[in-house]
Amino acid sequence: MPQDAYYHLYSQQLDWSYYDHPPFIAYLLRIFSEIFGSNTWSIKLADFSVTALTQVAFYWLARALLSHSVARLSTLLFSTTLMVSILSVVSTPDVPLILFWIVSMMFLYRAIFRGQSGMWILAGLSMGFAFNSKYPALLLPIGLLGFLALSEKYRYFLKTRWPYLSILVMILAMSPVIWWNVVHNFASFKFHVEERSGDMTGHFIRPDFILGLLGHQSILLLPPLFIAVCLALKRQSHSLLKHQIRDKSLFLLCFSVPIIGGFLLISPFLWIKINWLMPGYVAGILLAAPLLSHRWLRWQGVFVVTFHLAFAIQVIWYPVPVKSDDTWYGWDQLVTQWRALKKVYPGTFTFSSDGYKTTAVLQFLSKEKIYGRNIIGQPGLQFDFIGDDLTELKGRDAIYLNSQNQFGDLLKSGVVYPQIKPYFRYVVVLNPIVIFRNKIPVRKFQVFLCRDYLGP
């Protein structure tokens, strides 16, 4: 997947943090690549291994909060979701985030409910590691303070030093990411704030955004469990308003509602990505599991088998082409045809401008230097921060690849894209690279020969 290649690029250039995300996914992939080599198998092994630990940690947390039988049931429900299946095979910052989110909840539970003072320090460290995986971990201390404020029994902790010491340890653990942002003019923080607020600007209420959120989240958990989680959150929220909620349920509610409810509230104005709500489902599943009847569980089992079978068929045989660069198919064919093109035009460098995806995958598979869209003056994400001196490319010719997700023919482009014209003396349209599956075209890349680069 393009995400695998992009975060592998992170791992080959270790830093305190990165433009798109904090660094923990990079550290994880670097450890596995040092042991098992810089290849696809080591990346997948890293995802699988960490997600296996995540499932063990989930059971550890469930066992503390629920009876033995319900803890086993909730772990089975959690482990058979498509969410966990995706985490185990695709490299994203969510892979370490979910692990540290669960571990943080467990340490906080032991600190609060069992009075183990040393757990406050471990919780702070784990919350810091969760933040160093992905920024939504900031909701962990919010969940902590929210629980302590709402719980009559444990509110006294707010008068002690422990919650604040835990948050201080978290901040200290976060300091490498904060330092990177200070040195780079808060580039990563600005990127996330400005991008999301920019996406919301000018939008009226979008019912399709709401339906999209409900649709892909029901696929992520599978419909019966997703409905059960929503009903459990509604039920426990109602109990909270009536002051009839148990402390353990309140604890779980405070680590699920802020993220699930928060994204639901802004979903009419912003397209919510499929993975953004993942941390909230940890507590959500633990709240839902005790409420499920045998009939409900049977239906969940039917969906588990059906969806995973369909998922396996799609991965192995690819019957439905993915009209997106977020696909695993065709990259090897792209590399083969690109190498043939390079022989015809030796001495050229190659760049792409579809975000990071084609650039990252082509570089990973070819083991050669491939450039991003900063070549033509557009924001290059992490490619702006890897130290390339683009002025050294002045005067050289380039091959420009542009992924065309939607196409109705196999013809070459009829026009030269205006965004690349100012950066070269002239541009020649070449025949496209077409990727076939069983003689059926499934992907298309427009190709341009760009003469005499004028510089960034």
C-alpha cells in the first residue's frame, strides 16, 4: 500500500517528528527493517506483530473491567473487526496509537481504581507515546480529567498531584515532537489545523458526509457491532445524565464519547476519514459487549465471515478495481514499465504530484530517488523536509507520472498540464503507462517528458 511505502520513507530518515504525523510508526518500521531487511515482508510483520500485542493489551484491559467470560467475548469481537484486520496489514500511525491508547487506559484504571500510585507515571509515559504516534491522543488526558470531574467517588484525585504529574510526564514524553515543530515553525501542527479548518470552510450541512461516516464506520466494526456500540453509548450517556452510571462504565464513556461524539458532531461539515474514530471503539466495544444477546452475536458472526471472505477475495484476486491510488495492485507493473522508459530516456529524474503515493511506492520498489510535487512548486508534504536541494536538478530532463484514477480510454493526454509548464523549457506528451488485470485495464498513468528543468 502507498501508506506502507510512505512511512517506510519516514523510517529511513529518522527524525524527532515528521510533517504529516509524529514519529512512532517510523521507529517501528525502522526496527523491523534493521532486523528483517528493508522489504514488504518486514513492514507487514511490523504491523501484524504490534496489532497482535494490541489484542493482548485489549484483553488485559477487558479482564480488569469485565467478568472473565465477557472479557473473552469483547476481545473476540474486537479482534474480528475489519478495523483490526486493516491495522494488522497496513502501516499507518494508528497501528502504534491503538496499542498505546489501550495501555494508557489500563495504567489509568490501575492508578485510579486500584490506587497504584506508580501507574500514574506509566500512564503519562504511555499517553506521551500515544501522542508520538498520532495527535488524537490529546483526548486521553481530556478523558482522564473528564472522568475525575464527573465521578463523585474518584473526584478527590483532582485535589492530589497525581493526575497533573501524569500529564506532566506525558508532556515530557511528547517533547521531541514539540521540539521538531518549534524548529520547523510548527509546520506539522499548522498543517493539521489549517488543513482541517480549510476543508470545513464554505461547507453547508452535507448529509452525504454524515451518511458516509455511518457507512464506512459500520463496515469498520461490521454493522451489528457498530449498532451495538452506538446503542451502548446512548444508554450509558442517558445513565450519566440521570446520575445512575457505574464508575467503570463512566470511565469507558469518557474515553469513547469525546472522539466518537466529537467527529460525529463535525461530520456534517467535514469528511471524516475511516480511521479517525478507531481509538474510541476500544472503550465502545467494552461497553457494548455485556449487552449483546446470542442472536446479536450470531449476526455479528455472519458479517465477520462474509466481510472477511470478501476482503480476502478482493486482496487475492482483485475482482473489483480500486479507482484510487490507495490500492495494492499494479505498482510492480508500473515499476517494470517505468524502467523500460528510463532506458529510452537515460539521465532523466522522475517525479509525481499525486500527494505522496506514486512517489513513495515507486521509490520503495525501485530503490531509486523519486521526487514529489515540490518539483513544480507545490507543497510536498514530508518531501519538503528530507533535505533535497532541487537546484541541483536544474538543466536536467524529467519524466513526470500522473496517476489517472478515472479513465475512459487508453489514449495519451491531449494537453500538457499547466502546472508543470513554468518549470521546464518544454514538455512532450508520451504514451501512457497502462496496468492490466486479466487483459482488462485497471490503472492508467499519464506520462510526460519534461525538458530542461528550470528549478523550483
